Amino acid sequence: MKMKKILFVFLAVFTMLFVACGKKAPTDDAAQQAVAGEANQDFHIGIVTPSVSQSEDNSRGAEAAAKEYGNVQDGGKVTVITLPDNFMQEQETTISLITSLADDPKMKAIVIAESVPGTYSAFKAIREKRPDILLISNNTHEDPVQMSKVANVVVNPDSVSRGYLIVKAAHDLGAKKFMHISFPRHLSYEIISRRRAIMEQTAKDLGMEYIEMSAPDPLSDVGVPGAQQFILEQVPNWIAKYGKDTAFFATNDAQTEPLLKQIAAHGGYFIEADLPSPTMGYPGALGVQFSDDEKGNWPKILEKVEKAVVAAGGAGRMGTWAYSYGFSTVEGLTSLAVKAIQNNQTEFTLEDVLAAIDAYTPGSKWNGSIMKDNSGVEVPNAFFVYQDTYVFGKGYLGMSSQKIPEKFLK
């Protein structure tokens, strides 16, 4: 009898130990998953943006993203750094500022609102030092193919498609001539140069006169004021010479405001800016001011700007994108980075990028394509995106549904 009791006790103890041991592994797994999940939530994202004077929409978009996810100094996830205004002469400073973000051990993604020269070198250095950081380049000023080799995602306004669509929209609205305004520094950029060539060919295909016009570089000795004054003085002369059926396009944001002011006053067409937005040039050109509750509310901004354009006589000949490219892409790409970190995602599709941006532009229509190099080979992590054109006093033109001639896509 005693032997049976001893055997029973032994079996009971063995069973308890077995059950305890059997539960230990799942408990450890759960703990590890909890730690991993916590690590996927405890991270920082760096956003690099030009100053307000260089690109207000980019800067405000960074502020909006920081507001959504919180600033690091307040316990949130986002660190925003601002590039020097004279970034062309201060590339070492640009590189240093971007790479300094990698010194933060919690930094898991860096989003460049406008990838000015120096971004590639900074990304290359970060990639060697911190391969775990997700690198996103937006609106790159450097070779996008090279950038794609060090960045996880490269996004640009679809210069290929827009080279055709902007001229096509101008033609459909009644323009007979198309003027492209730029300067050597911009024309040295592969994307801008290719878009210019497509614009010229599209104008010829549509029977329009193409005009190439040179203007001062805002980063030259004349600065932004001198470059703007040149546009302000010359546009009336250009309209007098070429006629009110001329559509104008400038590659520089700073020259957009004086261009819009004179087109509204003297005639001509303006389809959309290099980086389209209702706040790109229009408020300054037409004296539009926004209250605090209107800032960042793009439907309200569009409505207010539209009233001013119509009142100035620009209805049916002046347009934009309903949502700022700079603002919405900074928000969208930051959101893309957050979800990627949380889901351990390192590869992305065009659909991922379009969906991320679309979430911040309700009512608009986006389209895009995978970028191809000069040999026609797709670069799988580099994307072109564009939004439908909105013409004040007329509405959306449906340009995001237009078929681009195959020859321009090669």
C-alpha cells in the first residue's frame, strides 16, 4: 500500500513537472514576441525638409507628420531637421545633417521631403553604417537610378507622364504655344531634362509652337529676389510677343508666384507648377490669406484660391493639383515608413506608394508608373506618381486617366 502511495506521489510530481515544462516554451515564445512587438513600436523616424522659404508645402507637410506621430522630444516618433537655404553651396552641411539622424539608435527610417544634392552621399554613408534604417527619397535632384541603389524607396513627380499631360492639357484648353522656363542647373538634372524633351515633342505632335526661355537661377548671385523680378518684368513682354494663347511652365518654385501674378493680369495659360499645389504661388500672387483652421485643410484652401483666381479672370486657364505634392507625399511616405517598420517590410510596390499618398488626398485621383532607366529596364524600387489636374472655374480634367503615348515611356 505504501508502495502504491509513493508511486502515486511520484507520478503526480512528474506530471506537474511535465506540464510546467511543456508550458515554458510557449511562455518564452510569447515573451519574445512581446519584446519584438514592443521593438516594432519603439522607433524614431527622421524627416528632412527644405526651409519654409524654399518649399513651404514640404515644410508644412513635415510639421503635419510630426503632429500625427508626435515629436521625439515630446515622446513621439518624429524628428524633423531643416536643410540650409543655400544647399548647393553647403552640400557638406546637408550630408552631415542627414547622416546625423543615424546616430539615434532608435532611428528606423529617414524620409527626405526633397532630395537635394548630397542626399545620395548621405544615404550611402548611412547604408554602410546602419543598414537597418529604411531610407526613402522623395523628389530627388540627383540621378534616381543611382539613388535607388542606396534607398529603399525613390519617389518622384511623374515627369515622363507630366511632360506629355501638361502640354496636352494646355492644348485642350485652347493654348497654341508652350513656353518652358528654366536655367542650366535644373536642365542638368536627368528628370527635368527628359521632361523638357517630352514637352517639346508633345507640342510639336499637337501642332503647338514650343518656346525655350532661360531665366536666372535663384541660387545664383541674383538670389531669389532677382530671379523673381526677372519673371515679373518679362512675362508681360513675352505675352505681348507670343500672344495670350501661350501656356507657361517654370521649373523653379520661387519663380511660380510672379509668373502666376502676371498671367492672371495679362493673359496666357498656366496648367500646374513643377510641384503643384493650391498654395504654390497663388496666395502670394493673388493676395490670398488663410486662417489657422484653414491651413492644411486642402479642400478649404482650394475653394478659397479658386474664388481668387476666378475673380482675377483666370477661370478656365489656370490650374493646379487639388492637394499639394510636397505636403501629401511627406505625410504619405512617413505613414508608409511607419507601417513598414511595424510589419518588418523592406520591399514596396507602386500600389503601396499610391495607397499611402491617396490616404491623405481624399477625392483626388493618382496614377503613376515604375521608373525605367535609359536602357528601358524597370527600376523596381523607384516610382513616378502624379495627380489629376484641377483647373480653376472648370474642375478636374481627368488627366490621370489619359493614356500616355508609348514612345514617351521608352
